[in-house]
Amino acid sequence: MTDKDEIISAFAFRTGKQIEQLVKDTTGDLFDANQKLEAKILGWWVENGRDEKYAEYFGIKTARDGKINR
């Protein structure tokens, strides 16, 4: 049996979900808000000519052939 096949108890699963919800409630769900902002930033960058200064300011990197270009 591999780690991926490991069986998790219902108690552990429920406890993990409760911890996850507590973190979301405590942080005001910042993770989702940050993902939405990142998507807007990248969307604007793509639609407006991929300005290199803008990319540098926001830390946007491009990926080609499985490699990240900085």
C-alpha cells in the first residue's frame, strides 16, 4: 500500500475539514481572494500587451517547455 492508497478514518477526515474551515473563517478566506486578484492581474497583463515593467512589478514569470523564465 502506498501513501496515496492510505485509508483515512472518518474522524481524521472530519477533523481536517473542521480545521480547514476554522482557518478560512479566521483569515476571512484570504486564499480565495488572493487567487481572484492574481487572475485579474494576469488577465489584464495578457490583454494589454504583456508589458515587461508590469510583469516585473507583479512578479509575473513566463513558462516555456516546462521551464520558468524569470
